[in-house]
Amino acid sequence: MNKNENELEFIKSMRLAMHQLRAPLTIIKGNLSLMKDELAKNSKIDLKEYLEEIGIANEKMLDLINALSIILKLESNDLPVNVQPIDFLSIIEEIINKFEPKIKKKKINLEKDFSKNLPIINYDSDLIKIIFQNIISNAVNYTPENGKIKIKIQKQKNDFLIEVSDNGLGIPENQQSKVFTKFFRADNIIKENDGAGLGLYIVKFLIEIFNGKIWFKSEQNKGTVFSILIPFKIQKGTV
């Protein structure tokens, strides 16, 4: 077996393993939800706290498997892209709403500054969601209680310019060159969050598929600003 055949076999095995892991975790997730509902209705013993912890762990395992699955598809040029008209602003609002409970719990002041009359564009909505779920998740996770997050969307000549800024933990200067690499987690956040360090690697990969750009400015203990430039039109041959 040559090198290429070994790599293809490895990819095939990893895909199979992730499929096998995802199925039982999805079943656990569904049953946990049913158990919580039944306990709330019928049980005198309050087990909801324990079930919620199991649920959180389950979600993290599913997130990791999904992230690894996306990376395998990206790196093997096998990621399906379903281009269709999408309302960019609606997608951003959907992602923000997903994090609303955590934003409220941490009493974060969320400011939105969106340009009016943003155009409908032809993109893959699922991939756009992955990009902004990761960026907004980082802002929420690494911003302290009573902190501030600002999400800004500007319509430029041929692009969207999106900025997500926070006054959170920031990234140490000596580690900033590694931010978009696989499994990177800054020293100052390891104790705060047990993520896998795959999100920003995936984000950069996806944005570059669409011939976009991503960059950031950050200062430790003062916060981070991620800037993303996404063209209105996917250039021919990029997907």
C-alpha cells in the first residue's frame, strides 16, 4: 500500500469510527431529553441536575465528533457544498439566539450594529452557520460576567465585513501566530473552557473556500476582535 492509499484508508476508517460514535450519542441525547421531561412531571426525586450534566458532556462529545468529521471532509476535498439563496442577517440572528440563554446567564451586554438592506446571497447556509457559531461561541465563552460583546455587519462594495469584538480574556501575544492551527488553545483559557481547539481552524478553512479572509486583533485580559470578509458571490471554481 502506497502513501496515498494509506491516507485514503485512514480517512475511511476515521469516518466509520465517527459514524459509529455519533449514532449512540444521538440516541443518548434523545433519551436524556425524554427522561428530563418525565422526571419533571412524575418523579419526586430531582435528578435534573445530574441529567443536565450528562447532557452537557454528550453535547461536547457530539461537537468534537462533528468537528473532526468536517475537518476530514475539508482536508480530503470531500465537503459537500449546497449553494442556495440565503438571508445572511437571518442566519446571524439565528446563531445569536442560540447563545441567548448563556448571554443572559453571564449578564453580557450584547450590542448589534447591522447595516440595513443587506443583500440575499447564494451560499451554503450550513457552512455559514458553522463559521459564525464558532466565532460567536468563542466570544461568549471567553467574555466574563457583565462583559460586552459587539457584532457588527457592514455592507461593502462586493463583500460583507463582519466584526465580532469582546472584552474577554484575549490571546497572549506570543501565541497569536498559532490561533488558526488545529488543537490550539491559549494557555490563559485552558482552565476556563475545555474545548478541543478545532473551531478556528475550521472557520479559516471554510472562509478561504469562499475566497474570504479572516484576521484578528487581541490583547490579553482586554479582549479580541475577529474580522471576517465574505464576498457576495462565490467565485467560479472555488467550490
